[in-house]
Amino acid sequence: MRLLILGLGTAGSKIADDIIRPSDSSSRCSDLHAIAVDNDPNVLEHLHHIDEEAKFYFPKDDIEAPELLTTRFTIDEVKNKLKGFDVGTHDAVLICAGLGGGLVDLVPHLVSIIRESMFEPVFALVTIPAEEEGERRLIQAMKNLYSIRALVDGVIIFDNQLWLDKARGELQETAIKKETSKPDLFRLPGTAEKQSMDPYDIVNRHIARRIRILINAGEIQRQAPQTVLDSREILNTIMGMSFITIGFAEEKLPDSGKINILRQKNETRVGRQERAARIVKLAERAVFREISAYCDFSQAKKALILLSGPEDELSMKGYMAVRKWIDESIDGFEMRSGDNPVSARIMNSVSVLIIFSGLPTVTRVQDLYERFEHKKNNE
Ligand SMILES: Nc1nc2c(ncn2[C@@H]2O[C@H](COP(=O)(O)OP(=O)(O)OP(=O)(O)O)[C@@H](O)[C@H]2O)c(=O)[nH]1
Ligand SMILES: [Mg+2]
């Protein structure tokens, strides 16, 4: 898919940078362009994949004072950059931002600039702040969310609370592994290695991984899929569909040394059953545990299922079972699905990605909404 990605603020810029990061497996890189706007020069400096001339520094005070001339000219600079792309260069525009931050306030300006000169649908990818960030940010985030929803063609929601918890868990796990793998002799008490990895970086990787899988779906491949899902179908699933969540679960396959034994096993009835069960389990994990934000997907209007992995591993039986389950679970009648066979040398894992769209709300948003509504009523 050809995407123009606009990263606003620290969260948005970092997510945009991660989405366009070239991957070792992606020789068939699609047409991606990214622009970053932030009020922290240090953040802009450390974006590795976005072109220098696509990074815009926007001082904080200027954003808060829309009447300032400096505000106008920074917006004009971004506008010129956007207008520099030929009509038809992209299939869609994706605006990434952290709700509750400062730069998210630019969304209305930018959407109107985009609508002036482009026909492409505009989507937002937003993060909901974690509880520890305090009530003020949470309330601001809710306001931002509802105003953005009215302006764009769909809002993909990631819950930072859920994903930070997961990221912290992952960091702890690696720390423990490191600790136990070191011989006692070398362990110096009190000098544990400094955790250099920011949990947000892990969260951003999880977010980017989901978007990249979608971007790559339907690209020209050496191995033909049984059911093709192209960019148009992905966009049709999310277009005009309010709140959107993305579930994704992946399982590594045994390394190539074992592949021959695996092949033989694949031919057996037990092997076939195991492969089908793997797909079903991954789908359940994607929906119940590894989803961008928990939601009641029985309220979804549309859904999309995408299987990726080595062709031999993409069990048709498993695929059909997942299709039936999702189709019967959602409220609407539009469900799309497809597979993305990838050579085992490039991707030694199987994954299931599931999109729910047309959600009237998601669990955390509903929770925040009820909490703050109640508070407002008591005031
Ligand atoms: N997923 C993710 N969320 C982030 C990251 N950094 C910040 N956030 C979240 O995004 C929200 C907005 O923060 P920023 O993106 O820094 O906001 P901003 O637009 O740069 O504006 P400031 O508040 O002035 O920094 C925060 O409340 C966090 O919940 C990040 O790297 N990844
Ligand atoms: Mg910031």
C-alpha cells in the first residue's frame, strides 16, 4: 500500500519512523513517505528513517497561540511539503499522534489542508494515554479523540496502558534471562545493566509491525496467495468506519535444521491438525490478548483477516475455522480475508492479523468516558 504518514508529536513521529523502517525481509518495499512534526528538537534528531527535510520543528508556545505568525509559517511549511506530492501518489494518508499531547491539536488544520488538495482517504492512528499520566491528560485525550473522529475516515486505536504493561513485562523477561544466563562469577551485585530500552520503543514496534503487515499485504509476491487481499480491500474495511482495532499474533517456527522432520510431519493427519490448531490459537490470541485496544467485537461492522507465513504452514482448515468464527461474531456482514504466503527463508513464523472496524467504542475509551462523565455530573 502506498501511504503518506504524518507523525505528530513525540509519539506520532516515533511511530511514523518505525513504520517506514526498512526491514531485512522487505525487498518489495512499498511507496511510503513520512513527515514528522514535533516540539522537541531532540526527538526529531533521533528519527532515523524520516528524511531531514521532512522533519518540522514546531515550538510549543507557537502551537498554543494560533494567531502567531510563526505558527502560520510552520503550518505553511508542512502544507508545502504535503502539496509537493503528485496527485495519486498515495492510496491513503495516515496521521499518527498521541492523544493528550500538544501536537495532536494540529490535526484539524492538517486534515483541512489535506482535504483541500488531495482525494485520498485520511486515517488517524492514535494512542490513549496510560493511567499514570494523570486525569488532565486522560480528559484531554477523550476530547481529542472525539473531535478527531469527526474529521477523519477512521481512527485506529492503540491503548498505551495495555501495551506499556506488555512492554514492561517483555523488558523484565529479557532482564531475567540475561541475569540467569550469566555465570555467577561475572555477576556484580548492584551493577545490573542499565535498561537502555524505553518501554515506549517496544510499544512503537508492536504498533509499527501491525501497520507494516497491512502495508505489505497484496503486494506482488513470488508465491501466489489463495485469496488475495489488496490495498483497496483493506481500505474498504476501514473507510468511514469510526473506531478500528487491530489484533495480531505471531508464532516462530522451529529453525530450518528441523524443517525436514517438520515436512514429514506435515504430511500426516496429526501434522495437518496441528497446523490448523495453530492458526485458530493465533487468531484467539490476536483477538483476546494482542489487540491494539480491547473491544467488544460483536459490535464491529466489518472485519478483515490476514494470514502470513510459509505457504505450507497456512492451513486452509484453520483459515476456514477462523473465518467462520469472526463472521458469526461480528455485528455486520462484511468480512474480508486473505493470505500472504512468504518464503520460509524470509519469514520463519506464522501470523494472524485481524481488523475490527465500525466499533462504536472500545473498552478503555468507554471506561474513561463513563468515569469522567460521572465526575462532571457531580461537580
Ligand atoms: N505509543 C507511544 N506513546 C507515546 C510515546 N511518547 C508519548 N506517548 C503518549 O503520547 C501522549 C502524547 O505525548 P507526546 O507525543 O509527547 O505529545 P506531543 O504532541 O509531543 O506534545 P507534548 O505534550 O508537548 O510533548 C502521551 O501522553 C503518551 O501517552 C511513544 O513513543 N509511543
Ligand atoms: Mg512530546
